[in-house]
Amino acid sequence: MKLELGKKCLLEHFEFKVDRSSMTRYEVSCMGDGCEWRFKAYAIPCGNLWFVKHMNDRHTCSKTQTHPHFRQANPKVLGHFLKVQLKESGRIYRAKEIVKDFRQRFEVEITNLQAWCGKSYALELLQGTTRDSFAELPIYCYNLKLANPESVTHILVDEQSRFEMVYVALGAAVIYTFYFVLALIFF
């Protein structure tokens, strides 16, 4: 719900402030002085669902007056817009380019830090987290040994079970090294 509100703000060029926020209630209003735009939602007690109780989607302010460093441009909102560009483009997408693209596309000023954080979140959406990758590492090593039985793999973790390094020697390289050492010894 918060993500969709942030995307709406970015697309429609306005900012909101949070009037009330709790585990069961979320109320926001437009930052413009005297503006009538309002949004109120309440949590449904039986689950993780929210319903919109009231929404006045009419602005009585000048939506063209956004504040510097657009506050609804948080990493999650930016990341959802950047995900498409990062997925389709094969180029390196730098923070300066992201700032320039958002200025042209949405007519919104964001900082380099906002752009970098949004890009990091978009990459996490596309590739998963490092924790997820580490969880898949033993499965990868096991499948590597199944595909190439001579392979040697070892995962090293510290005393808190945090990843330190992984050692992988493919079977073909192990056998080649073995024969190379034998050739050096006997010739």
C-alpha cells in the first residue's frame, strides 16, 4: 500500500505527509498548504490486509511545487521503477544517469544517494539478497559434484556460521594438475 502511494506521488508530482501511522491505521495528506487530498486505510484484524476507508483524490494545491529531494522517492519506490531498466539494459546504470533519467521522465529531483539506494533495491529484487545466495551455495556445490564427480568443494564459515569463503576445484582441473605433477616428477 505504501509502495503504491509512493509510486502515485512520483507519477502525479506531489508529496504527502503522514498524519497517523500505527499497526492498524495509516493516514496521509498532501504536503500542499490547505490541500484536500487525503488517504486513510485501516488494517483488517484477521490478517495482513489493509482496506482503504477514505480517499479524496482531488488536489486543491499546485502539484507542481515539490520540495527538494522528493521525500516519497525512497529506495523501494525508485527500485520498482528502476527494475525494468536494469533488467532490459545491458549497460552500467550509474547514479548520475539515474538522477538525469528521473529528472526527464518524472520531472523530479532526486539525489545521487537516493538513486544509488534505489538501484541497490532494484538489483535485490532482480537477483535476490546475499543471504539467499549463500543459502543456495551448498546445493550448488552438491550439484557440481554430481555433474563432475572428481570435483572438490569446500565452504568455510566462521563460528557464527557466517560465510567466509568457498573453495571449488573442478574435476578436470584436478585430474590435469595430477597428471602435470606426475609428468614433472618422472621426466
